[in-house]
Amino acid sequence: MLLSFDWDAASGCRELVFDAPIWGSPDRESDRLAAWQLRALKRDAGAEGWAALGTDFPLYPGWELFSQYAGLPTFVAWSHAHAWAWLEAFPGREVLNIDSHHDLTALSGNPARLRPGNWAGLGLAKGLISRYEVRYPAWHAELPVTEGFDLARTERELAALLSAEVLNRVALSRADPPLQGDASPLPPKREVEALLLVQSPSWTSPAHDPAFMGLASALGAQVLSEPYRRPWPGAQRLN
């Protein structure tokens, strides 16, 4: 199988953080940096720069376990819209995507245009993906606004948007317990053919960029699209 890890499954938010992108965010240049700067400036936590985001936007545990896949072909991109080259290199495989979004269909714009919100649905429709599972992170169980809070609700929403043929090859699940310890829902290394790491900067805190970059570096990831490096404006490095 192919394994995809969207960083927004780890770089998330707490409940009732109303300016969090989990409530719905476009993917414009300003959403990847300026919107995060505004969120940091609105918080007075006695911290400077991106560190002010720490309370409302935690880095949930479990992402460290992806280091077990060292030695496998690994790729990195800032957006799932760039996953197409990865799928074309390993066509027709099953895909397990650890993500905060199903990425099966987008509700706006041209549905045939490849975007981060529909790459998996298009991959299924075009035969690049044989079967697809999105596994939401465990912290979704505490946030009713998230897709992974109520899987039945999300399945009903998809049933109105996708063909029966595509739906028959889709599964939704939620990691429970968290991605850690002996109960990890991550597949064993022997079952994974290749790994894709996706930064999703519109949805992930700049404070967590160093951890993402470090994971990609430790896995020797080949670059499909260069991840964003988001220093605090005027700073020499991330806070």
C-alpha cells in the first residue's frame, strides 16, 4: 500500500478555537502565512512570534512514529495537489491517508481540476488508486466541527457527492487510541511501499514547521514541491 501523512493530522487545534482553519479555510497564499501571523498577533500569551499559537494550536503526539519508515521511498510536498506524480509512480495501489480531511471532493470550483481537496477522489475515478482509506486523527473525537468526529455524518455527506462506484472503494476511520504505543494504527513497515508527507500550510501552524522539516529530512524525502519555510516576519528563525 501507499501511505500518505498530511501534517494537519498532527498540527491541529483545540476545541472552540473559532479562528482555526479547521472551521473552513481556503488555500490562498495569504492563508499560508498572513492568516497565521494574524492569529499569533491576536493572542497575548506572554510569548513572542509563533510561540503565541502554542495553547490553541498544539502539535499532537504520534507523528514521531512515522520515523519507523526510514529507508522506504519517501516524498514531500507542501500540498496534496502535488500528489499526482506520487500516484503515477505507483499506480493502482491502495492508499491509506492519515489526514484531517477526506480529500475526496471539493464543494467549490471545477470538480475536474486537481486540488488538495479532491486529489483522492480524482485518483480513484481515474484508476490511479484502487482502494482508499482516510484515517482521521484521534483528537477529532473531541472536536464536533471536524470531519472525523462523526464518521456516519461524513459518510452521508459523501454519498450525496460521489458515485456509487467510487464510494464502494472508500473507507473512513478514526485513530483511537492516539498514534502512539503498541496500539498504533499505523501499518507495519513491511506493508508500505512508499510514503508521502504533505505540509498543508494553510491548515498547519508555522510553529510546527521545524518538526515537519525534521521528519522529512530524517526520512530522506524527495521533494515533489518545496515545503514552506515561514519565519516570523523580521526574525532570523522561527520562535
